[in-house]
Amino acid sequence: MAGPPPAPSRATCSPGGVKVRRWRGEVTASLFLPAEPAAAPVLLDDPDALLAAALLASRGILSLVLKDGDPEAAAAQLEAVPGGAGVRMLGNVPVPPGVPGETNPAAWDALLADLGARPRQAAAGDGSA
């Protein structure tokens, strides 16, 4: 069984009250803490999913983006974080609407619904995440 999560090396705040903690050590990751948790946490095993994780956190999902290390160890450490019980591991997540790249608003909305996240307000032209 893994020990407690590593002490954060740096904390920043982003819009929507989301706090970011960087984990370094056996597991290198970024933890996105929502201002008001609404659903079970997720572990994103994709270092390029930082923006998606921040947007999920703004919708109430505690999100950990794994950069390096064992996903099982990261999940065990996330379980030790308040609100971290019941971790769901995700591989690729859809690109959120309104960000650069090929987006799929329907897939993003389906992910939010599946996770129990607060739904987004679809903007005219569907350009918001």
C-alpha cells in the first residue's frame, strides 16, 4: 500500500477557485482541487491532459494528471487525499470545446455527465468548455 500523497511543491490558483498542487517523487503529477467537489475523483494517465483536468476541476471533479510513475501508485496516493476515494482511471479524454485542437462537444458533454460533473452551458457556436 502506498503512503500518503507527497507534499505539494508548488500551489497556484486558477479561475473558478481551482487549486493546483504539483507532486514530485515516486509519482510526478499535477493535482487539480475543485473549489466545491461534486463527484468522484479521476486520474488522467495522459500528461497532455492538463487543460482538460483544470476544466474538470472547475466542474467539481478532483483531477490528477500523471506525468511519470506507476498509475496504481498514483491512484493509491490520490485515495489518501480528502475527497479522493473512489478514483476512476481515464486514458484519453476528449478535447474540450473552445480550446485549440479538434474538439468534440458531444463527447465532452457525455464525459461530464458520466463523471457526475456540473454540466457546461453550451454557448452559441459551442465554443465554451
